[in-house]
Amino acid sequence: MISYEPFWATLKNSSETTYTLTTRHHISNATIDKLRKNKPLNTTTLNDLCRILQCRIQDIAQYIPSDSDQSKV
């Protein structure tokens, strides 16, 4: 499972807010909702967030193994 828990800590430590992400940087409210609910995001969005927050991918997302991960084929 991909968790966006690190994103919230990174956001809190930055000068940005969810408001500035949506209004100044044009990140959609749907994307903010996906971050809140740990839903899939595309890599372009992750790239944009890293650029805006001037951080690394691990400052936004982390992998947590779970039983509900897709099985190996």
C-alpha cells in the first residue's frame, strides 16, 4: 500500500497549504482528496508536488507492505 502520510508532514513544514496548492499551483481538490484517502496518484502529480514542495518522493509517499497488495504473477 502506498501511504501519503509523509506528504502531510512535508506540507506542514513548508510555506504551502492545501489552499495554495489548489489556488496558486492548480492542484485539484480531487487530488487533495486522493492524498487524504491514500488513493492512487499518477507520477506526473507526484513530480509536481515534489517540485512545488522542493522535496524528494519519499517526503510525499511511502510503501507499506500489506496483505491486500496485488499477488505476484
